[in-house]
Amino acid sequence: MWNFSQLILCSLCVWLLPTGCVFDENICGRKEFDPDSQMCCSGTIQPRSGEKPSCCGKESFDAKYKICCLGKVKFGVGLNPSCCGEQAYDAKVCNCCNGNIRCWEDDPMACCGDAEYFKASHICCEGLVQYRVGIKPSCCGTQVYDANVCNCCLGTVQCRYGPDTFCCGNEGYNPIDSLCCQGAVQNRSGSEPFCCGTEVYDYIASSCCNGNIHPRPSL
């Protein structure tokens, strides 16, 4: 079955030559090859050998025993052969951390930048290894905190002083006694407290016009 490009070329060829065109799928570059014993790797004829013949750039290799890492053929390593740049390694017992192979002896480890760490005891916060803290260790920038009792407010850890503590900018506040007015925490005041810009006002006694608080006229 010819593809669309071959049909276009053939149409031109029939128009130019009375004999028309014949396409051979066993062409590599400009040379013909034997698909039973050879293979075409990026326009280069290579020997077909091994149980799982494959191409790595312009080179052929047996994928059952070797691996292609960034165009370089390497021997497969271990139970889970993988690539770390141009290097081959066993992903069953090692990690590739920013192009560096790090292996462990006992418990599996994870990458944190160029370093490794144990997930059971540490946490990775923006490339820095930190000890886990509390019931629900989490990251706030490069800081570690317990998300079960604290919040991360714009990169600042604010510990909760009640079940309904939330973030207001980089501060924490409780909406029961405070308001968050455009990132500023303000104490509730008056019978009907509302925000006017970054300030708080009593809706019963005042009004907010274009960010300015004005007292309501007395009746």
C-alpha cells in the first residue's frame, strides 16, 4: 500500500516518464537491503541480529540484552535497565537524580535535586531534604510543616489557633473574629462588619464608595 507522498511522486513520475515509477519498501537511503538479515537505522544499513533487533541512531542492537541511551548502545544493567543520560543503570536499586546515579543498599530512596532521601523519615521541599514533622508533613516553600495543624500562607507557615483558621495573604485569621480585606487581616467591628478596600467598616453606620468609608447621614 502506497502512502500519500508516494502517490504524489508517482503522479509526477508518470507525467515525466512513460514507464512510470516503482517503489521498493526495502530501500535504506539510496540502497536496497535484505530485511531478513539487515535493517535500516536512520538511513544506514545495519545487520539484523539477536532476539529483539532494534535501532539506536544509526546503529543496530539486540534490545533483549542492551539499551539505547541518548543514541549510545549500553549493556542492560540489573532487573530494571534504564537510562540516566548516556549511562545505563538498574532502576530497581538506583535512582537517576539530575543525571547522577544514586544507589541504595536497603530501603528504596527517592531523588531530591542531586541528593537522595528516605521517604519514611524525610521530605523533599523544593530541592532540599527535610525531616518529616507531625501527622501530615507538607512543604511550604523550602520549609516543612504539619498541615494537620498549620497552613501555608503565600510561603509563610501560619499555625492554626482554631478549626476555622484560613489564610489572608501571608497571615492566618479566623473569620469568626476577623475579616480578610484584600490581603489584610482586620478585626470585626460593629454590628454588620464589611470590607472597604483594606479597611473594615460597619455597614449599618457607614457606606463604602470607591474604597472610601463615609458615615451614613442620620435620619
